[in-house]
Amino acid sequence: MRFNDAITGCVLVIFALAEIAYTQTFPSLFGQSYGPELFPRIIGFGLIATGLLLVVRGVRQKVQEKRRTGIDGRWIKPGPWVQQSRLKINVLLVMLALVAYILFSDWLGFILMSMLILSVLLVRLGSTTLVALLIASVTTACLQLLFANLLLVPLPAGVLLGLVY
């Protein structure tokens, strides 16, 4: 799927404005003329400039396309995968997996949800069940060690609370 640069630029400008607005909530430092909001605001203004350049570029491309072909083209051009129902199901399955993780990870925990989601997606994408379970197990173990033990990010334990922690 291809978006016109003007759409991407508008999204970037909206994100930058929200980011700059959020910096208003940052605390000020006593005795300093600038605080922790300075660098995020600088980045936000840079994102606004970049977004506006993308909008100008996208509109310019649209005008040139209309002059060249005489047809007002689309702002969003779907890719070839949109025509194949198997690929649409794969995209929907990934989105469903994200929603399922959000809804059930507190109850089941990270380890079980990760194993379940990775196994289902790997089997759907063509792996055998044994290979999918092996990859899901190794990946889940590595993620658990990396986030919970090294980075100290609390992952939901769920039903494995007594076993994991």
C-alpha cells in the first residue's frame, strides 16, 4: 500500500503538534531559562518542517500526475496483496493477535500469550507445528530474559505468577 507523501506529511505534522503540546506538561527547572521540554520541542519543530515539506511534495506530485495523465489519481494506492484473500487474512490475524495480547496478557501472562501468538502466526505463515513451537519457545525465553531480567521491564506473569517470579 502506498500513501501519497501529503498524507504522510499531515500525519507527521499532527504527531509533532501533539508532541509539542505534551511538552507543556513537563516541569520547569528552577533558575534556568530552559528545561526538559527544550529538546522535544526542537525535535517537534523539525518534524513539522519535514511534514510540511512532504505535504508540498505530495501535492506537487499529484498536480504533475494530473497534468501528465489527465486523470486525478488516488491518494492511497493499494498493493497487490489486497486482491489475495489469504494475505488479507494474515493481516487481520496479526491485528487480532495484538488485540488479544492487550485483552488477555494480564490474565494469561506474557509467556503464555507470546507462545500462543507466535505459534499461531508461524503455523499460519507456513511453518510446521514442531518448528513453530520451537521458535516460539526460544523467542519467548529470549524476550523474557531480555525485558524482565536485563532491562527490568515488568511483564505480566498472569497464571504463571508463582512459577516465574
